[in-house]
Amino acid sequence: MLYKRRNSNQPRRNVLLFGDVAIQKYLKAIESEIGGKHIIIDQLQRRLEGVSRIDEEKSATEREQKQVLLQLEEAKEAIEDLKKFLADVSKTGESERTCRRVPSRAPRP
């Protein structure tokens, strides 16, 4: 075991450590998710424009608009959260790469 927990007063936290390649792959996945949310926003905005053109069923149109606006807001919030998370992971990855690497065992004489 490389690490032994000494302070049992604090709650246990499981930590997942990534290598450089895994961090880059994870960052790409987050960026891809942000791109997907942008596509959803574009589709929802087009849907909203289409619904507003149809005046036949006003109450159905208003319900549809409310649903689309709610989904649009959720997608925008998700993008903001993902961007913050991406920035945090990027900073953590950079600080990990700049730290001095310590060998797991002392070199043999």
C-alpha cells in the first residue's frame, strides 16, 4: 500500500488519479459534451421559432414554448457548469504535470 490513512476524524474521500493521456481524453470528452449542448441549444431555438409562427392552437403553443424555454435554460446552465468543471480539471491536470515526480521506491545503491 502506497498510502495509509492516518487521520480518521475526517470523512474518507476516494480519489481517482489520471495519467496525462487519461486527463487529455477526459478533457476532450467534456469539450465534446459542451459541443453537444450547443447543438441542443440551436435545435431548441429553431423549435421555439417554429412554434411561435403557428397561431392555430395558442394554448398548445404556449405550453410548447414554456417547455422549450425550460430545456433551453437547462442546456445553457449545463454548458456553464461543464465549462467551469473543464477549467477546474484543466488547472488540476496542469498543476499535476508541473509537480515534481517522486519515485515510488528509493533507488538501490
